[in-house]
Amino acid sequence: MDVVNLVLQLFDATIRVSVPLLLAALAGLYSERSGVFDIGLEGKMLAGAFAGASTAAVTGSAWLGMLAAVAISVFFALVHGFASITHRGNQIVSGVAINFIAAGSTVILGQAWFSQGGRTPSLVADARFNAITLPFADTLREVPLVGPIYSELVSGHSLIAYVAFLMVPFTWWVLFRTRFGLRLRAVGENPAAVDTAGISVAWLRYRAVICTGVLTGLAGTYLAVSQNAGFVKDMTAGKGFIALAALIFAKWRPVPAMFACLLFGFLDAFAIRFQGIALPMIGKVPVQLMQALPYILTVILLAGFIGKAIPPKAGGVAYVKER
Amino acid sequence: MSAPYAKLPAWADFGLIPLINLIVAFLVAGLVVLLVGESPIEAAGLLLKGAFGSGSGIGYTLYYATSFIFTGLAVAVAFHCGLFNIGGEGQAYVGGLGVALVCLTFDGLLPWWLNFLLAIAGCAAIGAIWAMIPGWLQAKRGSHIVITTIMFNFIAASLMVYLLVGALKPPGSMAPQTRTFLPDAHLPKLNWLIEMFGFSVRSTPLNLSFILALVMAVVVWALIWRTKLGYEIRTMGFSPKAARYAGIKEARIIVITMAISGALAGMMALNPVMGDQHRLQLDFVTGAGFVGIAVALMGRSHPAGIVPAAILFGMLYQGGAEISFVMPHISRDMIVIIQGLVILFAGALEHMFRPAVQAAFASLSPRAVGIDAEAKGEGA
């Protein structure tokens, strides 16, 4: 029974750390599928986390926090769009810029407003998205096998976590079953064809980056208003880049992106849980190796040694109408 | 494409437009200072005073600038080949390993100048290898260099933590750092250089690697504009198709360019590790690799622009410390914002003000602008 509990705890932790990765990866999916590379996921998530935590702290409302987080993330997404769609600037450069602006301004404003060394005040329980106990979770606990899985693993996450996992089928549906999704994918592969059909490439790409902004805002909210009780300097700590890695690992598809995020989340949870413990057969795995594994796996995948990750064809290229 | 950007005189193209972009970046930064409730003009005054008001201030400014010259040159060399090396941070970090291995092995055995030469070779070699792998993967396996170099930054960070809490840490010590190098593995300070200009200097970390950085700037200039390899690199960056047609081996040039870029980034480690701290510590790069991106963009990838841009950022780093004494709300993170704004306006939005400038020029003297068909190839 002990082993079962251990495994359940491990999977539970996996889900928790995967949620922000998943939201950020899906965010990147919309943008990159439309042909706008976005390495500014990290920055948007950080800005969202800060806006969410400070608004929730001031107003005492988690929902207003979420609104502010989404608004500020969308704003940064639009800056990225303005630079890379309207002014045909380099999308990578723009993403790098947004990461820095977010990293610097969250600390400066946090210090100026709250004077706690870049932190925001600790949120009380009412100002956070708390764990939801699903119906029957307590009554079913005693049922063998299914009970603990339902009550420990499925139940007891915050609202945003459920939204994140529901976003996976929703994104799949939007991308592959709606007209908007078809056009979004087309504009990432062959914008000239979309233009010829009389559809505005720029407007379509702007809508895609807005979707990205909304989802990174949710990811930031989860970090600062649900998983933690407030914002801490640099709290995204590279999660935006792991999400990007997961997105590439999933070859820009929503359902595999979920599994990639769960895999990377599992590595993280595993590294924390078994830090410094010698495993049978393998011996003591250095925690740094576990932390680097998502990045190493992505490099290997990108190099085409396990399958081939082919990005959207028009990704990273600004569209020039008359050519 | 029908001339989206008509031709401007060279001084406007390489002087006026970058200057406008830079001014806008600083104006927006000033807005942030206002938002925090301080006076931007007062902050700018403090910044200048902190950076250039005293001999020590100048020493620190140039010390920071040294690191940024190396990383700026690294990014610029890759830019010339059309590659975006975002991994300067990681390459500099592992470069520190090269410096430390040389210093830990040979201090107490060799004179400082031999240690210096060996350390240059060590950090350049490790930095080059760390950049060559993404280069090779891009050239041979088609993986995107931006993504791979980002991943290599994280891998470098994990690797260095692993080494610094393990093999490199002296037994019995708790701090994640190597032992302090013996004095013959310290670089000579350059305080006399500042004293030459009539300032009194107590102690600054400015060291010999500043001279090396200036030498490397000249070397990079000569390499890019005066050698066959440089010509091939620029051809690749301008048009990979033309390069292929001309018989230039694409893969070879990419790998070599990345190796040079990584070597330059790796050399950055000399400045803090051998010049100032005299031991290898966690996170000694502190973002200098990323500042290199802003420096290269601001300096338009030319050494003559990179050196002043690096000094400007050195000034921001040193002056920023001064500001935070007087204005507690403005910490050094202000520089991260400025860095981001410079990258945004001088990089991603570099063409934003071009139409307006062109309109102004056209209304002044239509003929001088040559509005008709002189399309420059840089629009796309």
C-alpha cells in the first residue's frame, strides 16, 4: 500500500507542476502554428503571474487577479505581434526583448509598490484559486484502486488545472475542426495562399497571438494565485522554455503536447521527490541531470534522432504581401 | 518587392535611425522610472555620476564593459552568418570551466602570463565546443539554432552546478565554488590606466582582459571584413543561396562561425574569474551573455559600434548601482528593463521609424534620397 501511495503522490505532484507547462505550451501552439515564433512565453507568463498576484493582493479577488494577468499577457503578446507582424521585425529578437522587459519590470514595480524585495504580499485563501474537491471524492476513497486514484489524483486541484487539461481537447477541436483553425494552420504553412483567398494574414496572426496571451496569462495566474500564494522574483524559472521544448517535442500538436508536459513535469516531480536517494539498478542519479533532461531530450529530438520535429513552414518569417 | 525602404544617406542609416531607436528605448525606460515615482532626469544624473564621476566608477564601468564586448562580439559574429546565437550565456559559463581548470592546475607552477595564455586557450576551446554542437546540429541535422542554443544554456547551468557542488569543490567546503587561485593565476589590474588620466583609484576590478577585449574587437573586424573566411561568412548571412552557388560549403561555415562565436563568449569568463573573483563561482556570468544580444544589436554588429555599446551598458550596470543607493525603488533590475527595451526598439522594431525619417528626408530633398528604385535588400 505504501508503494501505491508513493506512486499516487508522485503522479499528483506531476500534475501540479505540469499545469503551467501545459498552458504555456498550448499558448505557444496557437502562435507558432500561425507562423509567429514565440520565445517570449516565459516573459508573458512572468508578467501575468505578477499582475495576477498584485491585483489579487490589492483587491482580494482571485478572479480580478486572473483578469489582470490575462490583460497584461495579452498586452505583451500584442507588442510581440506589433513588432513581428506589423513591422516585420525579427520574431526571436522581439521574444527575447519581452522576456527581459518582463523580468526587469516585475521586480522594479513589485519593489516600488509593495517594498518586499520584489515579492507581492502573501495572498489569503479567499484571494486564491483553491483546490476543488470533486463530488463523491471522499465517499469513494475507500473503494480499492479506483477510489484513491479518483480522490487523490483527479480530485483536489484548482480550477485552472482542470481548465488547462480541458484546453487540450478544446485546442485540438479549434485547430482541426473549425474554420478559424484551418486558416490558422494555413497561415503558418503558406500565408500567400491564405492571402489569395482574401483573408487577412495579419489579422489572423494577431488573433493567434491574442490566444497565446490569454493562455500565458492563465499559466501565470496558476503559478502565483493558485500554486503559490503570491509572486516571487523570477518565479517562472525557465518554465516558459520547458514549455517551448514540450511544444517542439510534441511536434506542434495539442494532445502530444499534453503528454510531453506531463513527461517533463514527471521528471521534475521525480527529481524533487527522490533527490539524493540511490535507486535500485541505476544508482544515485544527480538531480542536475534530471533537471537538464527535458532540454537534452529536446535537443536530441530536434536533431532528428527520435523522429523529426518539423516546424510550421512559414514560422519565423514575416509576411510581405507583394512578392 | 517595390522599394519599401528607399535609400537613405549612410549617416542616416547607420547613425540617425539607431540613435532614434535608442532614444525611444530610453524614453520608455524613463516612463518606468516615473511610474515608480522617481524623477528620470535625476536618475540619469546619478547614473552618469556613478559611472564616470570617480576613478573607481570608471574602473567598474570598464570592467563590466569588458564582459559585454566579448559577448557582444560573439553574438555579432553569428549575426553576420545569419545565425542567432542566444547561447552566449551558457558558452561563457562553461568557458569559466576552461579558465578554472587551467588556473587550478598551473597556479604556483607557471608565471601569470603563461597562465593567461593557457586560460585564453582553455575558455575559448570549451566555449567553442559548446557552441559548435548547436552549429553542427543546425548544419547537418536541421535543428533550429535558436532553440538548441537556449537548451544548451540550461544544460550548461545544470552541468556547472553539478561540477561546482561536486568535483570542483574543495573537500570540507560548503560553498559551491572552487578554491581561490594562487596569485600567479591572477590577471594584473589596470588601475594605472585610469590613473594616467588623472583620477585617483582605490581598487577596481578592471584587469588585463579589457585590453584583450579591445584586441579581439580589432581581430573580429579584420576577420569579418578583411579575410576570405569573413567574406564567406557574410555571403552566407546575406544569401545562403548565393553562397551555395558560389561553392561555399554551408555546413563548414556554420560550424566554424559558431565555434568563433562560442570562443568569444567563452573568453568573457576570463574577466570575472581570472581578473576579479579568482575562483569559479555559481552564476558568475550574471546575464552578460544576454546583454551581448542588446550590445550587438545596438552596435549594428560592427566592432566600432559594439565597443561603445558595451561601454554604455557597463555604464548602466555601474551607474545603476549608484542609483539604487539614493533611490531604493530602483535596483539593478532597471538595467534588465533597459536591456529589453533596447533589444525591442533597436532590434525587433528597428524599421518602425524608417518611413517617417524617409518622409522627412524626401520633403527636404527628394533627389538626395533617390526615391525611385534603389531598394535595399534588408526589408525582408
